[in-house]
Amino acid sequence: MAKPLPARSEVEKRFTWNSESVFADLAGFEQAVQTILGQLPDLMEFRGRLGDSPEMLADWFEANERAHRLMAKVIVYTNLEYSCDAGNQEAAARADRARSTAARLGAAASFAIPEMLTIGLPKLREWVAASPRLAYLGHYFDRIEKLQKRIRSAEVEELLSQVSDPLATALSVHGVLANTDLKFAPAVGSDGQLHEVAQGTIASLLTSADREIRRTAFESYADQHLAMQHTMAASLAGGVKRDVFYARARGYASSLEAALEPAHIPVEVFHNVVRTFRENVGTWHRYWRIRQKILGVEVLKPYDTRAQLSPTPLQVPYDKAVEWVAAGVAPLGEEYVATLRKGATEDRWVDIYPNKGKRMGAFSSGSMDTKPFIFMSYNEDIYSVSTLAHELGHSMHSYLARGTQPYVYSNYGLFQAEVASNMNQALTRRHLLASNPDPAFQIAVIEEAMSNFYRYFFIMPSLARLELEIHERVERGVALTADSLNELMADLMVEVYGSEIDVTDRDRARIGSTWAQFHTHLYSNFYVYQYATGIAAADHLVGRIVAGDGKAVQSYIAFLKSAGSMYPLEGLRMAGVDMASPEPVESAFATLASMVDRLERLTTTEVRKA
């Protein structure tokens, strides 16, 4: 069998996230939790007193910030600890405790916004103008004013905070099943060698040049999810019902509206993505035909959609990947590059390699008082380079935002987040394509681009369509079952596959389980469409940045630093793109088509040489 994954305890410290920079030991974590719990009565002492004076209100904001900043450290610590080893039951217990503590903190602070509305926004604005301690809160109160019809009484807000913990159980159950209880059969290569299938290895197995590895990994991974499909469907149904509950509790007409309105994003932006995606599925059909020809297979199967096309795969050690990304993002300035490089190496932002029990995927995490950490499973291939670039985009966004904004504006929404991550990928890709003219290298980099588009302009829009349909079904009182979810998902996948990909009955069930294979995304109310808007915005902006347009770079960095101090669409307009228009998404699909053209030309040339 190929080399098995190491246990978490066997991973060298230098390859792990810098947990000791958050809490030196578990005693530090325990002390933080006790400190937060001890602050709850102090916070509740402010109830009914916020209107006494500007000074009292300023004291509230400072006390609330202290508690929430410490809570954020606890959440970051427990989330990363558990994600790196989902089989660690002590870590799971700490993560659960953190969620419960956060719910209690939210409940203790829940009276504040209703009470501020009782004070009245005109008086609050007078205080902002008169008090230096409140001067930064103008945009904060503007946001409250726009959402005031959705804000309930103090008692109802407290209840909504208290139920956040139990209503998160569905997500927890799905995650435990996927990351702990699923046991995958090994993939088998054409040479008979066994390859471990795990959350941290499945992506690399599905890009293998060996078709038998791809087929058996695809079947093993999907079949195990199908074995748990009914439990996972019940969990997802619970997650959707949670979204519908919150939407109705705040008087929204739909879960979609409830997801978009707080970020001041019109629902038309969501529908623009779906409509443009459906209008361009023909590009994917053409890509499948080219892919079949390059692979030389009689029929293309679902497990061939990400297979390696270049004759020799790029082997990219982690340190080299960091240098490639650093070179790619050089147009963003020396300070940006130096911070990124130091974070990815000596400051240990990144938990780098796969290990047993490590959950699937990658993400950036952190808070005002921690490093902007990255969780991933680096597999020394071009796709891992892309993932690293993506997550470093998120982490640099957080680094700049938290270093610039006060606490109340230090966070930003998903709509902004996916622009920063996709910008780093686009910059790195352009650098690589410009730096090495070798056709095999060019094909490998275009494969990475197509893999990125596959995820963000195929899978994510398809999941967004599923997400809209299942929320609307629950809103109508229709039950969600594994069979209905599998059928809907398979129909959406086959629409993009077209007649170019052969799907047997059994494989139809396997691709139908795609919803179950995304263990967190569908529990984040209407999150996934924002991958498409993010890649579209980055695609729109990257040309001017690469061309050395100083004003474009300055505007983009200002956007990253703005975080929550601006509405998402306003911040992106400042950066130079109007995401209320369908044009950026349409333009990004044109970029996808041009990549397919470029791949076809390169592979035709290589065939002629052969």
C-alpha cells in the first residue's frame, strides 16, 4: 500500500498551525472560557442603561468588545484543533463547549441593539457627532437603521441567541459523520497498489493519471456517503429548517432574502449568477469533448472530469509553492508579499499536510487577536498550490482588515471574502503562465485554472441551484429525503455533463450524493453562489493590477482594508467592479471559454509534435 497518512501526533510541529500563539496550553483555553463566563453578569448590568449617556454607551461597546474578542480566540482555537483531528473526542468536547459559551455570550448581549433603537437613531447620531469615543460608529448605526424592521424585542433577540447552539446540531452531526465515522475502502491502482482514501487525500486521487485510481477512489468516496445518505439528508433538512426558522422569525419573505439583505445585496445578484451559468453550460460541454480527446478514452466518465491531462504532473514542494504565490502576488506590493511569505513559513499560519482524522477541505480562520491561520491538506501538486494561494488571499484580507479597522468593522462578509482569495489565484496563475512557455507546464497550469472553474463555475452554481430549490421546498412544507436530494442533484449535474459524459445508473446515484459531500457549505445559508461572484470580481480586476496600474492596486488594497466599514457592493465599486451588474459574471465565463480555447490549441500542438 502507498505510504499511509500519519497520526496527528506524528506530524512535525513546524508543519502545524501555531496553536501556542493563541493559548500556550489547555490551561490558557480554560482560563479564557472562565473569564468570558465571568463577564456575562457585567454585560447584563448595562441592560436598561445604554441611554443614560454617551459615556455609558461607549463603556458598553468597550466591554462587549473585550468579551467577544476573547470569545473569538476560543472559537478559533477549538475549531482548528478539532478540524485537524476530528477523531479527538477531547477536542470535539472543547469545540462544543466553545459553541455553547458563544451562545450564552450572544444571549447576554442580545438586548443591546433593541435598546439602542429605543434610544432612537437621531439621538445616537448626535452622540456620535459629539463624543470622540463614539465617533467611529456612524456606519454601524447606519446598518442598524437599514435593518431595524428585522430586529425583534430584547426578549426575542435573547431567545434567538440561546437557540443558536442547539440549532447548529445538524451541521455538527453531518461533520462528525463525514470526518469521523465514514470509513473508505482504499483506491486500487492499475498496478494493484492500494491508496488510502481520506478527506485529506480524495482531491489528489481524483486527479491521478491512473484511471483505476480515479474510478475506485470516486466509487469508494461516493458509496460511503450513500451508505449514510438518510442520516445526512435528515441533518441537511434540519439545517434548512433552521434557516427557514430564522427567516420567518425576522419577517423575511424567504430564506434567500434573509441571507442577502443583511449584507445589502439584492437577490437579483444571486439570480444573475444562476441565469448566466445556465446560459453558458455549452462551454462545459465543449470542454468535456476536448478532455475526452486528450485522455484518449472511448467514453468520458464522471471520474475523468478532473483527471490529469499533462504528460508529467508538476511536483511542487510546499516551500516552492510559497515562492510561486509570493511571485504571483508581487503586483500588490512589497509589504503584502513580505507579510504573506513570513506568515506561510516562519510564523506558521498554515497547518500544511494531511493526517489521519483531518477533515476535508481548506479554510482561513483567525480573529483580531490571533494570526490569520490556514487549514489545508497540501499534496505537492499544482492544485494544492492553487488552494494555498486561495487561502493566503483570505488570510491577507483578514490581516489587512484587522490591522486597519476597529473591532466593529474588522469582519467582512463572504461576498467580499471570495474576491480576495480568487485574486491571489488569478495573480499566481498569470505569473506561472507568463514565466514558463513549456507546453507541458502551460497545460498543467491551465488544468489548475479549469479545476478552479470546475469548482466555482460548475459545482458551486449547481449547489446554489439545489440550495434555492430545497429551501423553497421546506418553505412550502415539503419534506426533504435522501432520494429527493439525490435526484435533484443528479439532474443538475447531468445538465452540465450533457451527452458528453456517460453516467450509468449507479454513477448517477454517486454524482447525486454530491450534496452530501459538502459537509459545511450547505449549512451556511446561501454561501456557495458567492464563489462565482468572487471569481468574477477577481477576473474583472486582475488585468489592471497585473498591468501595473498603481491606482488599481491602491483601490484594491483599500477594498481589502475596508472590511465591514463599507457595504460589500460599495467596497467592490471602490475597487473597480460593479457586482450588481451581470457583466462581470458574463465576462468571467468568457475567460473560462478562452481557457478552453487555449487548452485545445496547446494539446493539438502537442499531438502534432508526437
